[in-house]
Amino acid sequence: ALLLAKPFLLVLSPIFPSSVVERQEDEDQVTEDEIEAFINVGTQEGILEPGEEDLILRVIDFGDSLVKSVVTPRIDMVCAPVETGLDEMAELFLSSKHSRIPVFRETVDQIVGVLHIRDLLRGLRDPDSRSILELAMEPYFVPETKPLDELLKEFQAQRQQLAIVVDEYGGTAGMVTVEDLLEEIVGEIEDEHDEVVRLSEDLAQGGWRVDGRLPLESLEVLCDVDVEEERYETVGGLIFGHFGYVPKPGEELSAFGLNLKVETVEERRIKTVLVSLVPEQVGDESD
């Protein structure tokens, strides 16, 4: 992350001690705390424009984040079995609006290829094409514990756009794309085919309705609370981990000064959650 942030040292050099600017050749000597302190000064002095502070901080945090924090989970992956015909595959591309679709044999834990829509079109025009596996590219696998900055370098070196994420047991945990990595730095990137999905909404009676996929970091910002829970990435994951089973609608969890009430469950997934602040406890006036 410090390597990614290095160009910003030059931008902020007017407020940096000269000793720091001179030793930027050795990135290990400049700590993240130092950079964040300089960024704060740069913001106060007006050297940074509004919004630039957040961008630089996201660059710094990028290298500390792991693949599991940005993975599209297995349950949300659009995949196809190797037996899928070319015409059927074309329909899947149209309905999913994806440009790449993983191909599996027997189960999603056995991803054997990734088919690009360009290669499918080539196959549809070639009378000798018999299966989607012949047209698919070799899958690129990465562990869910890989740092994002390392994966970005690998994507560039290997000329990859998508990786299949595997868990510690070798099973498919999900997938991650170059776009997912870039969004960690610049925010959501939506094209003309993306459907706008709101992960949170304010409720008229107070509180919020949030999607189970809402990141815990976003919950912190939304509710202005401190969520110190590193084992889970999303609100749904936090609730599921607490109960140890798929909770039913109406079940509640109190944590971090919040009341989290399961509203809807879809199959084995927590779909929406009602969030409200826990009222501060008023002491006994007789004490």
C-alpha cells in the first residue's frame, strides 16, 4: 500500500519535513501513520481538494485489505456446467449481463474454465465448436487471504481480469475481478447495464433497512458506531456467525450499540435487516 501511496508524497511534499521527502526512496521508512498525519495537515492547509483525502486513504488501506473483503460470494456467482450448449450459454450471458462466466464440472467447487462472451460468439460462428469448455480459458485461482495489492500486480502480470477465490479447504469461496479491486480505491463503478442496488435506506419511523450484504465498514459510517469485528465482512455474516444457524425473520441481535433484527431470509441467506440504535440506558434515579 505504501508503494501505491508513494506518488502522493510528492503532491504533499510542501508540507512534509524535508527528511521524509528525501527518504521516500526507501518506502519502508515511511510509516502509514506518518502519511496519514501528513494527509490531515494537507487537508487543513487546503493543499488537498475535497475528496482527495478519502482517495489517498483508500489507496493506503488497499494493501491491508484481503481478497475476502471484496469477493463476490459463491452464492452470487453466475456459473454454467460444462454440458451447457452454446445457444443456452448465449442466453445466460444476455440474462446475467456479464462478459465472463465460470464453467464448472459437477459442482461449483470444480471450476474448469472461464468463458468470455467474445469467445462464445466465435464459437457460435464456427460449425466445428462442440462445447463451451473448448472455448473457455484456464481459470486463475487465488486464496481468499491474498492482499489486494498483490492480486492487482498479478492481474497485470498475468493479463487476467477475473480470479476464482478458494477457501482454506480448496473449495470455491467466490470470484473477484479487476473492477472489484479498482472500486476499493475509487468507489463503485457502474456501467449502463448495471442495476442500481441500494444496500441501505432510511426508515420513516427511524433506523435503517440494510441488505445483508452491506459491509460492516459501511454500517459503521451509516450508524456512526465503531464495529470491531474482524471475523466477518458483512451484516449478514455477522448475524449468521452469532446465531450459528440461518435465523428466522424476527430474530434479533444487539451489538455495537445497535439492534439488528432479521427482516427477510431467502433460502439460506439473510436478505434484509432492520437496524436501530439501542437507547442509552438511564440510571436509576433512586441511586
